[in-house]
Amino acid sequence: MKRNLILLAFVVLITLALILASRISAAEEKAAEVTLTGSVVDMHCYVTHGIHDAAHTACSNACIARGLPAGFLADDGTLYVLFDEKPFSVKDKVAGFADVPATLKGTPVTRGGIKGIQIKSIERKGPDR
């Protein structure tokens, strides 16, 4: 009887430790806000054709305005899928930003190998910034 109680207590402690570890791990996955420099790209043309230059800006802005996914190509070459902080399209938030230098503030998220960033703010990167 005493042995069964000790075994039960051990199982309960292990279970509690696993629950606590998973909650700590989940809390660590939430990244801190970052500031990135780069440019907004329409995901279709960039991923399928590698296009992201000034000659493509009008097409890219039009694609994003129609609801195609937008991304942020950071200066270090990392591509992030853009998300709003709430489940809404980012097309209004990034209107006119395609293929031009910009500074983006947001919270990075990663799931299943896909990198994304929830936009807090974005502004054009000018020579005086």
C-alpha cells in the first residue's frame, strides 16, 4: 500500500513537471518585438520568380492590393510572411510599400519552418533615418 502511494506521488510529480516544462517552453516561443530593415514583396512574384525590384513595384503593389500574400524581405535575406496583429489582411497596412526600403517593427513567429512577422508598424526608410 505504501509502495503504491509512493509510486502514485512519483507519477503525479513527473506529470506536473512535464506540464510546467511545456508551459515554460510555450512562453519562450513568443519572441520579443524586433525592428527589421528591408522591403515588402508580393509573395507570388518573389517566391516563384525572384522578382523584387523598382521595375516591379507597381505590379507588386497591385498584387498585394488584390489580396495576394505579402512578405517582408529583410536586408539579411530572410523572408517573412506578413501578418497583422489580429486576423486581418495586411494589404492596407503595407499599401504602397512594395519593393521600397522600409523599416518594420513587429513580433516574429515561426511554425512548421515558415517564418512570419506580426506587423506593429512599418515606415519608409529614408536617407535621414
